[in-house]
Amino acid sequence: MPTNILVFCETEGGQLRKSAFELLGKATQLAAATGGKVSAVVFGDADAASLGAWGASTVYVASGPAFGTYVAGAWVKALQAAIASSGANVVLGSASGVTREAFPRLSARIGAGLSVECTDLRAEGGAIVGRRPVYAGKALVDVKIKSAVGLYTVRPNSFTIGAAPGGSASVVALDAGITDADLDVKVVETLKPATQAVDLTEADRIVSGGRSLKSKESFDAIVRPLAKAAHATPGASRAAVDAGYAPHGDQVGQTGKVVNPSLYIALGISGAIQHLAGMRTSRVIVAINKDAEAPIFQYATYGIVGDLFEIAPALEKELTKALA
Ligand SMILES: Cc1cc2nc3c(=O)[nH]c(=O)nc-3n(C[C@H](O)[C@H](O)[C@H](O)COP(=O)(O)OP(=O)(O)OC[C@H]3O[C@@H](n4cnc5c(N)ncnc54)[C@H](O)[C@@H]3O)c2cc1C
């Protein structure tokens, strides 16, 4: 049976998020392997037609007051309508704050299996298999969904964005029959993070600092400049956040953000299981720690044993030259 894939393309400030293109690229490969088609669904104002060049044959667009900022009831109903209209048997979304709430609701509503936080997807015997980390990343499990519709969320940066294959899409206005009863959440205010850096969950490079930074002043003087030089987003361990060196939004780990960058530089972070739970799927991990026995070295691609107060500024200097 062909696999018809619907990609939920999230937007921010009217722009399609990077994850939308990662998912469409993978969906196109999977649909080619199974003989299916790719559709997309977009909420709010964004350049929906441009998704045709990225492999979507139809783009369903829901707009209006319910689709500016996230309103759970309305968005789940609209996703359900998009699944029905597209005849999708597989739905892909980025592992995000929105899908963390919307996809379980959708799953319960339409009786669809759900596999969250996948880091890979593949076609096998005409079916889609999602690979996801379990037990705080200690093991990987392959999930094949047997229900008529399967929902998968995928961590940002799991797939690289290739060249757009080209093509055009028909853009269809989605009538999800939204009523006042679906407007179960009212967004009163949206607070933007103070930093202009790419959001941690989507960042391709991250430089994180730990308790070892000793103060907010030295966190700002060491971690942030190195992050800037590496064109990276700053992150922090919980110990650093609890000590007030960095805001909570920068925390990586089990009770912080789950990240999946190409490069993760850990400055003076021991590698506690709760920190690893948030970053161990990073493609390349560079650990700088003065304790050669620190657990982070078991997971690091490259390890530097030494004092971060000497190594980080030297690295910053070289990266500034190399990436200028
Ligand atoms: C329920 C629960 C949830 C948690 N959630 C999270 C979470 O989401 N994220 C998270 O990070 N933690 C979380 N934690 C806390 C976690 O267990 C660790 O306490 C925390 O990650 C430690 O942070 P750290 O590595 O910065 O500090 P430490 O463990 O104190 O490590 C500091 C490291 O810096 C090294 N160091 C010191 N000075 C230098 C120097 N000058 N140069 C180089 N290296 C140096 C030391 O050798 C050491 O390895 C959670 C804990 C619990 C119980």
C-alpha cells in the first residue's frame, strides 16, 4: 500500500521553520520508496505555495484568528481535517512545544498510533519505521505503527536539508469547521527570548556551560563569546541555571530542552544522566573538562582534558579567525 505522508509545517513570525524543510525532504524520500504522495499542512500566514518546490503536491492552509498563535482545540481539529482531506496514513511533525501537546490529543481523537522524538525514519516493506531514543538515550527503539494512521514527531536537525527538488503544489484552503467551542485557549501575550540566537531546540551548533563557570559574569565572558565565534546558540546545565548563570530557557536536559545539533560543545559539564538525556543524540560532542574521569568523556566525540578558562578563549580566538 502506498504511504501518503502529511507534513505539519510549523511557522514562526510568518516564516516556515527550518524543521519543515527537513521533514519534507525526508517525506519525499519515503514517499518515493513506497509509491505514495506528500502533502503539507500550514497554519496562519506563510508562503504555502513555496512548499511545492520542496516536494509537497498539495498544501492545506488554515488561516484566521485561531491560527495565528497556538490554540490546541482548533489546531487539533484542523490537523484532523487535513488528514481526512489528504488521505494521509502517515503524519510527520517536528518534536516541538506544539506537537508535544497537539499530537497526543490528535492520536486519542482519531485512534492513531504515535511515536514521539524520533531521530530517524525509514521505509521498510512499504511501511514507515521510526527510530527513537528511550531510557534517557541509553537505547534506541524502532517503532512500526499498525493503526490506519501513524503519527511521528521528529527531533529538529535529524535530517539535513538538501537542494529543493522543484515542483509546484496546489494550495487548498482548509475548512476545519472551527467554532467558539474549539477556541479553548486564549493567547494573551507572547514573550520573546532576550537573545537573538537560534532557538536551542533547532540550533545546529550549541556551546553549553556548567557549574564550573562559577559566576554569571564568567559565563557571559566565556560561554557566550565562544558561542558567538562558533555561530552557535548558548546553552547551560541545570547546575549553571540554578546558580543564576543563565536563564532557565537555556537549560539543556531532562527538565530543560532536548537538543539535537550537529555540534555540541560542553564546557565544564560533568555529564550527569539528566544532562545527557537532553543532548546525547548530538552528532559531534566536544567536551572540555579538567577531570579526565568525568562521565561526559564516555559520550564525547572529542575530549579535551584541561582548564576551560584557558581552552575556551583560545578556541574562541581560532574560531573567530576560521569562521569570520
Ligand atoms: C530530577 C532531576 C532533573 C534534572 N534535570 C537536569 C537537566 O535538565 N539538565 C541538567 O544539566 N541537569 C539536570 N539535573 C542535574 C544533574 O543531575 C546534574 O546535577 C547537573 O547536570 C550538573 O551540572 P554540571 O555538570 O554543570 O555540574 P557538576 O556536575 O558540578 O560538574 C562540573 C564539572 O566541571 C568540571 N570543571 C570544574 N572546573 C573546571 C575547569 N576550570 N575547567 C574544566 N572543567 C572544570 C568538573 O570536573 C565537573 O566535571 C537534574 C537532576 C535531577 C535530580
